[in-house]
Amino acid sequence: MPEALPTVDQVQSMITRAPYHQWLGLTVLRVAEGEIDIGAAWRDEWVVSPERRYTHGGILAALVDLAADWALVSRTGRGVPTIDLRIDYHRAAMPGNLVARGRLVQWGSQFSVSEATVSADGGTLVASGRGVYLTAPPKT
């Protein structure tokens, strides 16, 4: 377990090391014990239907996974591998920035459970989910 809660800037630096996360346009908004809020800047490449302009479900699933995963950073000091993930889609995400909020549900020395929601501008829930993550320390 990290000695101190990582700062927003520290977590931002860790998350944006990954090119995919850079492409998603992620901004860490808040970090707390077992919680995180991540903003995602909407992009035209997310559109799955040019006629209806809604966001692809894979983007929403990625945001649920990212927020649920990184909600564990206050305990792990790092991102962790996903073991299992369930996503529920509540409504179409139309063009506009998104906010993913993750929170720890159950901490374990080997596996942990956390959940996340993704909301559109104005707070409308568009997706939610829960994941199981490998939180055991990495083998050296």
C-alpha cells in the first residue's frame, strides 16, 4: 500500500503513459481513498453511427474499466490487471465530454472489486459496471 495518497498530478502522469489513454483524452479530476473521477474529452472518432452520432459502447466500457481500475490506486500505487468486467449500458452517449467515477467495493490482498459509472455532460448516467482486479503485489 502506498504511504500517502497519490496526487491528481501523479495519477495523471501514470495514466497518460499509455498511448490509448492519451488518445481517449483522459484528465484525472479527483483522487480520494478508494475513489477516482476521470474526465474524457469527446472525439468524433468515438461515433459508431454517423447518422445518429452516438458513442461506441467499447469506449464506454473502456471508461468503466479505467475508472474502476484506477479507483484502486490509493491502495496499489499503480494500475492493475482486469480479471473480470461487467458493463451495463443505460442510454446512448451523445457527443459531449464524459466523466467516469470509480470506487472501491471490496479490497483483497490478491483480488479486489470496484465499480464505476460513466455520465454525460449534465450528469446523465450512460453506463456502469463492476470489475475484479488483480491487486497482489507484482512478482519481482
